Amino acid sequence: MNLKLIIEYDGTDYHGWQIQPNGRTVQEVLEGALCEILREKVRLHASGRTDAGVHAAGQVAHLHCPRPVDLRKLQRGLNALTPPDIAVKELESAADSFDARRDARSRLYEYRIWNGRWASALLRRFTCHVHRPLDLTAMEEAMAALEGEHDFSSFQASGCDAAHPIRRVHSSTLTRDGDLLVYRIEANAYLRHMVRNIVGTLMEVGWGERTPSEFAALLKLGDRTLAGPTAPPQGLFLVEVKYEQTVAQAPSASMTLNRFAPE
């Protein structure tokens, strides 16, 4: 059986999605639970890696189960054996050919900024606190340059193993709800730290430290050293992964977290 999972996790206490020798990861915890239930090792393949401290409302993964299983019991067992900061929201059978990474057509990310004088005690794990006022008009003007197909080398972290830096951004938006700013970007794929590097540079635009035209020029320069700092990981969410035939959708990060927002 080829199974498709939609997973939600708070990445605060994890060294990202992918198994690695120097820290606990989401993949490691889930595969450990699967091994305990199925009594043999299996490998989860995700739509993409998330870095240490990054969250997900709709990570998609697939696994080739060695034998037929009761999907409801498997989902119940996984949620019982994993800690409360990981939840398998959907689990269903998929076509034998389904591949969570290769079949993905786009990924939607959200970066949340708490732009108030004081940090939020309730949202500190899920937002980046920025106390200096941000000029949203200037940031929105700069963001317009991101849409379309570009070389995103200026926003690519060192050590990125991507075959090339060309990516297509389908949409890039910024909204405000009180002190909460939400930046949303949908693209066919991403380079390492691409979203966080974009946000760090957009914040410089919001502070008046660079102009929207200077931000747009970065795309043509292709030089990471000229862009802004990498924004902290806790504000970033993988919200949804989209396929040709739409998979069951998880709630957006906004829907998931708004219940914690101060009234």
C-alpha cells in the first residue's frame, strides 16, 4: 500500500523534518512510531524539508506500507505514540505512483510577524517579534518584483543543494490584523532559507533601510551578500502542498493559530 499523510507540527523543539545525527527530527519521531506499530522499518518521504524551528500546518508525506492496514487504526496509533506537537491530520491510500515531493506542483508558505512594541506571550513560539514599525506599503511595492520566474540566488543560503536557482513564484501577499503581519508566498519550489531571506530583506524595506527598487534589483544581481539577514525560523509555516488532483487540505496556519491570538 502507498499511503499519503498530511501532518501538522510545532517545529520549536525539533531540528527540522529530515533525520540527522545531531538532533531529534519530526521524520525520526514519526518513523519510530510507524516502526512500533508495523513491527518493521519504513521510510517516510515528505514533500520537502523544513528547517529547525519551522512549523507545518500541511506537510505531505508518503510511505510504502509493507502490508494492508486499517487506516483509521494506523492514524489513531500514530497520534497516540507521537508527542502532542505532532499530529497526523489525514491518512489515506494513494496511487502506487504517488510521490509527495515529485508530484507537488506548488507549496504555500506563511511567515508571521508580531509587529508590536511588546512580544506576545501566547504567540512567541509562532511569530517573529519585530518592535520597530514596518511600512507595509513599501514592502508590498517591493514584493511585486518576486512574482514570476526568476533566479533567486540572492535569497539562497550557502550549502543549498538545489540543481539550479530558478524558481517560479505564483503569488506573494502581505496582510495585517492588528499587530500581526502575515506574509504568504506560493511557489513551485524553494531554495534553502529562501522565504526567510526574502522576509529579512523585506523588513529592511519596511524600516526604510533600502528602497523597493533596490529590493527588485537584488533579483538581477544574484548575490546573497547584498540581501538582508535571514529571518528567525519560528515565524515560518508550511501551510499547504498543492497537487494536480488536490489533496485533502489541512487548515491554514492562520486558522490553526488564530484561536491563540489575544482578543
